Amino acid sequence: MTENVSDAIALRRAESLTAIVQRELERMIVVGELRAGDRLNEQALAQRFGVSRGPVREAMRALECANLVSTRLNQGFFVREISPEEIAEIYDMRAVVYGFICARLATTISAEALAALDAAIEEMDTAIATGDGKEYYRLNLAFHEQTIVCAAHNCAQQTYRSLINESHLARQRSLVEPERMRESNAEHRRLVEALKAGDAELARELGNKHVLAGRRRWKASVAEEDAIAASVPPHGAAAGATLVHK
Amino acid sequence: MTENVSDAIALRRAESLTAIVQRELERMIVVGELRAGDRLNEQALAQRFGVSRGPVREAMRALECANLVSTRLNQGFFVREISPEEIAEIYDMRAVVYGFICARLATTISAEALAALDAAIEEMDTAIATGDGKEYYRLNLAFHEQTIVCAAHNCAQQTYRSLINESHLARQRSLVEPERMRESNAEHRRLVEALKAGDAELARELGNKHVLAGRRRWKASVAEEDAIAASVPPHGAAAGATLVHK
DNA sequence: AAAGTGTATATTGTCAACAATATATCGAAT
DNA sequence: ATTCGATATATTGTTGACAATATACACTTT
């Protein structure tokens, strides 16, 4: 009997379909399964998730509010397209928020958490050594996530995560140069040193600068890509255009 | 014929019902027509707006993402309840974002915009002189809105506005003491001076401190209210409780 | 009177259907 | 061959309906 009861409890959904669809759609956008500008066909998505259009639309309204999805009246929902200028602005915000988080951490972080950050930095070194840019990217995200969780500041956490999510709308630059990774991880080291020293103002400055340096690295990587694209002028552009349905 | 065409265009809705309902609900929450904790009956709201439950639910999902509304499975939507700790965190975020905005303004603001800010400060002086706390509150909001618009930074604008909206979930302290209003406006003056001087770092610090000073004033006003409530212990509390349906 | 129990009502979460609008397809004209 | 226009299809925005769940109410028991 006890088992039946627990089964019944387990079977009873603890989440609305909207919440499930929303999480999955968000994931698909953030990891790039859905690309900026893609049209989101309600029926197709509903069918894919095994639900009706209602929950899908509700989920998309939430994602619209999170700036991940845009809408045109009578044309439906699209994965938001984001301009380089908007990306640059997001870096601005991330910088001030991350500065705040780091300053706060300097006076509150535990020895265990510091050790975990050190370990994460070591792992990133390994990724750099093996030239695994994708893995470095993943670890870097995890490092930042660790810090914002440790800061124990819900509002900052939420704001920062939302900004990170938005920035994923830009195509990921998987081709991370080793030199840039080294630079980035060196900044991590200096930041953690400041945290260990309990120097809030230094931590704020380093956190802030780390994000802005990330923007410089992003811009450099975009410039490089553009240069490569320019060296193969007519053919590549046309081929790319046909893929996107607009 | 031209008239018919323009009529047809005017008649054709330029917005979805969801967007209209969302704006109206947001307004009702922010101005306090709907109070924190209030249950949002879908049918009643749909009837009130002359639409069906679909658009109402979509609007609420968006507001949920904006942190204005919360949801409990099978119990529906509620105006979000916000704790003093959460309010305090929002002030933290507002402070760093407003600091950023002010720093940016220092190097970009036009003479006209500066004149408009001066005028707004004068108006606030008038409100203080007449002891009109509500009007001061309104003008203060408008002053901040002016500055964030001038900053011409979409991301900061959106982040800041969202934080302001959230903070409206806390019951407004209409009983603003004249001394606090004077203090607040003096901070406005110093800030605008820094903007005129083009001193970005000073502007950042003053913008930051102005928000944090606002938090101190808010806390003081809460403490005062609590003291008043404590002096009338049993009766008032019970009467208030019956009004709220839970 | 208070607490518990069972029934009726209300409300939500989800779905399916419909009208309005947009997109795609096809043929005719230049 | 392209452009234009008319028709057919697809998709959206919105509505009303239905089952599952929660709330309110009357009734019994202590």
C-alpha cells in the first residue's frame, strides 16, 4: 500500500507542461540546436514534445520576456536575432554585475569554495594544454557559475544568468586560440588571489575587467572570422544564405 | 477611399491581446491595484478584459518571467510576494547598474538633457516645499527614467526598469519624511554636478551611493512603520488580516 | 463548540476547433 | 525568363470545452 501511494505521488506531475517545454526550448536555444532567426513552428514543436499548442505558446511568452525569443504579430515566434552592438552591451552589464559578485565573494567565500575554484582553474589549464577549446569554454562557464552561486545573492545570480543566456544567442566561437585561453585563465588566477586576500575592491575590479577582456577576445575572434570569410568572398556567402529560411 | 484604407489599418489590431493584457496587468501590479500575494483569477480577469483565458495565461507567464507573478501548480497565479531581504538585494543590483548608467552619462549627456535634469530637480524642490511626498516619489521616478533613457544603453535600461518594477511589489511608503526627500534631492544635485563636470568615476560613485542611500531611507521608513504598528498591537493586525484572502 | 468527513462547487491545466492572416503554389501576361 | 495575380495551403491568434485538482460548504461525531 505504501508503494502504491508513493507511486501515485511520483506519477502526479510536479511541473506543468509549460515549465517542461520552456526548459527544453531554452536549452535548445542556448546550446544552439535552434539558431538565431529560426522560426518556431508551434504545431511542430507541440508534436515533438507530445503536447498541444497551449503550453508551447505559454513557454514562448516566458522566453520572449527573457529576450531569447521575439514575436511578430501573425507571424509567430522566432529565436531572437542579436546584433554585435547588443552583445557588446550585454558584456557591459555582465561586467558590473560580475564585479559586484566578486566584491561580495571576497568577504564571504569559504575555504572549501576557494579550493574548488583553484581546482577548476587547474582543470582549465589541462584543457588549454590539450588544446581543447570547447572543453575550456565549458569549464569557464562552470567556473563563473560556481562563483555566482557562492555569492549567495539571488538577484545578482538571476540577472547574471539571464545575461549569460542571452549572450548564447551569438554563435559560439569554438575556435578559441590557446593564447586567449591562457590569458583568460591567468585572469581567473588573479581574481581568486584577490578573493583569498579578502580584497573586495580589487576583486570587483578584476571581476569587472575579466568580463570586459572577454569582450575584447570575442571581438578579436569575430574579426578573425570575418577576415577568413572575406578571403573566400562570393561562394561561401551564397551557400550560407540558402540554408536559412529567413 | 484613402479614408477607408486608413480606417482598415486602424481597425486591424497592431498588438496581440496577450500584449495588451500583459501591459494592463503589469500596470495594475506596479501601481498597487493588485497587491503582493493576491490570487489572480483567470476567468475573472479574462472577463474584465473581454478576452478568453488563453491570452490572460500567456500574459501571466510573461509576468512570471519578469518576477512580478508567481505560480503554484494547480493553484494558479499570484502576485509575487517579496521579502525585505529580496528588496535589499534588488537595491544592490540597482546600485551597480545605476552607477554604470551615471558613469556612461558623464561622457555622453547633452547640454539639453542636463538642463532637463536641473529642471526636474527644481520641480522636486517644489514638491518638498509643499510636503507632497507622493508627487516627490513620482518626480523621482521620472528623474531616474530620464537618466536611464539618456544613457542610450538598451541592456542597462531594460535591466534597471525590470528591477524598479520588481521593487514596486513592496508596499509603497507614501509617508516620505521631508528630511529624507531633501537628502535624496541633494544627492541628485551632486550627481548632476558630476555629470556636468564629465567626471565618470565620481558619477558612478554618486549614482551607486544614491541608490544605496535610498535603501537606507526605505529601511528607516519600514522601521518607523513597524514601531507605529507595535504601539497598536492586537486590534489593527486582526482587522488587516481579514481583508486579505490569503 | 471544535474537529473531522464527505459532497458540491470553482478553478486550473490542457486540449481541440475556428476565423483571420500569412505563405506557398500555380498559371497568365509581359 | 520574370513578374504579377489568383488560388490553395499552412500557421497563427483566439476561443470554448473537458478532465483533474483544489476549495468551500454542509453534516456528523466527539
